[in-house]
Amino acid sequence: MVETDTRPADTFPRLLLQHAKTRPVRPAFREKDLGIWQTTTWAQATDEVRRLACGLAELGFRRGMNLAIVGDNRPRLYLAMAAAQALGGVAVPLYQDAPAADMAYVLDNARIDFAVVEDQEQVDKLLEARATVPGLSHIIYDDPRGLRNYAQSGLHSYEGVQALGAAHDRDHPDFFAGEVRAGATDDVAVMLYTSGTTGKPKGVCHSHRALIATGNTLAEFDGLTPDDDVLCYLPLAWVGDFLYSYVLSHIVGFCLNCPESPATIGTDLREIGPTYYFGPPRVYENTLTQVMIRIEDASAIKRAIFHYFMKVARRAGLKLLDGRGGVSLVDRLLYGLGELLVYGPLKNVLGLSRIRVAYTGGEAIGPDLFDFYRSIGINLKQLYGMTETCVTVCMQRSGDVKLDTVGKPMKNVEVKIADNGEVMLRSPGLMVGYYQRPQDTAEAIDADGYFHTGDAGFFDADGHLKIIDRAKDVGRMADGTMFAPKYIENKLKFFPFIKEAVAFGDGQASCNAFINIDMEAVGNWAERRNLPYSGYTDLASQAPVYQLIADCVEQVNADLAHDTLLSNSQIHRFLILHKELDPDDDELTRTRKVRRRFIAEKYAVLIDALYAGKQRQYIETQVKFEDGRQGMIAADLEIRDVNTFASATPPADARKAA
């Protein structure tokens, strides 16, 4: 049954009803289950939301309450968000890979009474968290496998709640429509927690108005239509997924495709062939790593063909993609042949053959990585934003893309640079505020309505914004020249053998670095050379691996030597950490951003060893295992010196800027 509402479609529930009326049989969701894609139409989705919302109301969910959502990308979890919003509640998605203790903090901070979760794993974590969060009274699960003998109070199946809702709907047929009508566009629609790079995560509250305004701008910017397809694979708790999946599907009416599991994303991506794609840099890094591993495993002839045509792509691909001239007839013909032999098959294997536009954001992407995708014909563009701004602040327009900028400000977004270089902005997509933290909200948004991003940047001559680094992380070397660690780390992570890097140099005479090797890429490299190893720590300590990483570092140094602002930031010494940096050990955020200060404190003995000129340093590190146990990893780490190169002489204006 589709409701009729004469009010403007200015909330997500009213947008949902609008799609159910105008495109009832068009697909709203596809989900791969047991190897088969199952489709849910807009009319079916609306009916599911109606029954779930009525069921939640029967259990006691009321306007103004917060509903936690935990699990992988599943249609029912997206529909649970819609059900909460239909009742005037707030959806609060949590990171599904977070341990129970981390979830307990958010559940308590957000005052969660109700939670909808995916499966037994998440039920177990929430039951554990409930010991310290007594307000969590109802847990609703989607997948019943393994839960048959669970008898805890407040535990409900998704189908059971919908059955309650169907009965409630029969008894109160006007209830659902009345709740949707009662919603206001300025009501809070979702609460998204920040990654917490500098402290405890904060709940960012966004209204329907802000999210819909931002979504309309994005849809207009790239001409999105109901015929577009998106693969939903990013964490539900990340603002990128909420905006590019949930918000845009409600505004445009396209289909959200949910993979069978995180392990099948590559296969599902190829089967769906999305037309619109968004991912943080780490996704593109991981994909490129897989490509390079496969190339290394290929025959000598195939490797030679690949590397030859990649040279052609770097020479001509970017100009052809942007419609610029300056490409000779020979290069055009060679690029066409490369599309037939290399680029086309590669895009098909990656599932990117139908991509019209792809975006990356969340943190800076390495220019070399960016160049790779665009050179093979993928219209990859950068955007700039954060959770507090509904992501969108600046975006690159097709045909006006620069490798080292994030584009121009979007429609109705005002951006200015403070005297200290900090980027500040006002926009319709700005958050309502931090949940129950008025002081933090007042510190973030000044009296003129400008949000202080904490990022350092500047506008170039063409009006493009260039982000240097987090303002608090940009420092000075001992000689006074600029030190931007993230810029250096991104250059290191372009290499498939390097998964993470942390650079140090603020106030120092030289730049030094920690390196995490990519276990899969380096493991593959070692196996092809018959190099035995027993695990990460063993592989990371071996001399051939150190030499492999040293070669990568020296290539970065050679590139930095030509950077007029950062040539003095070349890496002098590095070590390979004995363990992978891990969100469970608080070294990374759930979105895999480096917690730089925490790492500097935790591994202070290693930093001291780097700058003291030591050749080795012993360390013991406490780690958390997946089952919650704690243990120790000990290692005697080698510290390697690497070659640096003569710096290019900066022009006068660059020296002044530095």
C-alpha cells in the first residue's frame, strides 16, 4: 500500500513514498544471496519499511529516539534506517568490525535503546556491550543462523518485528502515514560518528534538509539518473556510504546493490558493473596492488606488453580523457590498441567497464595512484569534505581535473583560507552539531557560521583548492622548510609493497619513517623468489624485503628532490614495523586513518632509535587478538639508511611560500 502525501518530499520517508508512487516496480535494492541476485522494488521496500516501523513502534520506539544499525551492507539495514526516520527517530550506524568495547562507547554516548543488527556476531557483541549500557533494551537481528537457542530478554528477529508491525498496521491503518507527515525537514536524520583520530569519536548530527540539499547538488553535478547503479561495499557508519548510497538513492531513485559478503566484492563488482563509484584511497590502493601482483605473475611477454602500453597511457591517456589536444596520431592509434589489449580487459577484470564517473575522498590520494586510473580511461575525480559537512565541499569537474588539487567549491559552498592557512567553510550541508557536545560545536563553527576544518590548504591560480595536510600535522623541519607527513606517506603507499607509512620530521634535521609492508604483495614477491617465511614479523625482518622497501623509499626521495617545497623532506632512515598497524590496537581509525600522535607515543623508543643513529632496536608491543585476548609481540628491528638526492633549487616565490 502506497501512501499519498501532499507535502513536499523534503524528508527521506517522504522521498521513499514518492519513489514507491512514481517507480513502484523499479529496483531499489539488489542483494546477492547464495550466489543469486535478489531484487527488491521501491514498492516492496516501502512496504517493508512500513511494517518494520510499525513493529518498532509496537515495541516502544518513539519520536526523537536513536536506532543503532550494525552490520555489512544489507538492504534490511538500510531499510531499518528508513523505518527509524519514518517514526521521527535517528539512525546511528556503527562500524561492524569494531569490538564490543568500542561499540559500548557509542551505544552509551548516543543513548541507544534499540539496535538492528545483521547476524549472530553482532548480537554477541551487543549483548556483551549491554553489560555496561543498560539502556540498550531491544536488539533486532536479520540473519537468524546460530541464534536459535538465544533466550536473552529484548532479542527479536527482523521477521518477528515485522509481524508485530503488520498487526499494528491493521489496528492503526493511519499511524504510519501520520508519522511520516509529522516529520520536519530540520529534524535530525542520522548521527555519524567521527573516526576519532585525536580523541573519542563525536556524534555528528545531520538534518534531512542538509543531506537532501547536498544530494541534490551531487546529482546535478554529475547528471545522475535512475538508470545508474551503485555497489554498496563501504562501512554503513562512514559518511561516504551514507551519502553516496542511501541519500543519493532516495534523491535520484537508482538501485543499491549489496554484495554477498566482503570476500566476494570483486566478483560482485564485475557482475553488477556499477556506473557510479566511490571509494577512499585505500580501496584504489588495494585494487592496484592486486593488479601489480597479477602482472608480476604473468609471463614475460604479457608483462612487457602491459608496461609498454602503460607508458603510452601515461603519455596520452590523461589528455584524451579530458578532451585536450597535443596527442599525436601515432599515440592515438597506440592508445586505441592499448584499450583493446590492456586497458579494456583490465577495467573489465576490475568491474569498472561501465563506470561513468568515480570519486575518491576521505584523505589525500597519491598523485601517481590517481594518474594510473585516469590514464587507463577511468574518470576518477577527487572530492574534499568531512563527516561534519556531508562530505561535499569541493569536487573536480570532468575535464577540469588536476592531480594535486580537490577541485573548486561546490554550488552554494563558501570556502575561505584563514590567516594561519586553515580551510574554513559555510554550506547548506553543514551539521546541526555534535551530539550533546555544545562546547565542541561552538569551537568547530564560529560566530559567522564558518566550520573550521583543521586542514591546511590554499587556492591555486585557477581557483582549485589544494590541501597540504591536517593543519596540526603540517610542521617545519629544523631548517624552517615545510614538513607535510601525509604527502610523503601517500607517495610511499603508491608502491604495492607498502601498505601503511608514518613519516616523522617536525622540528628535526631529517625525515624518517615507519613502514608496514603489504603482506599479500610482499608475500607473493617472496614466494616467487623461493624466500621462506613464517608470518608477517618474519617476512618483514628479512634482508631482501628490507632492500625491496629501500628501493621504493629511494624512488620517493628522487621524486621529492624535484619538489620545490618539500625537497628537504626526503627520507633518510626507515624501519619496517614488526606488526601491522591495526584499528583494534588503536593505531588506526576504523576508516584506516593513522592516529599519528598515538603511534608517536606508543613507539617513542623506535623514533628515538631512528634519530639516535642506531642500527637496531629491540621492542615489545602489546596487541589485541580477534577473540579479545591480549598478547605481546617482540622483535629486534633493523634500521636502514637510504640514499637522498640533491634538492632542486626552489624559485624565489616558492622559497617565500615555504
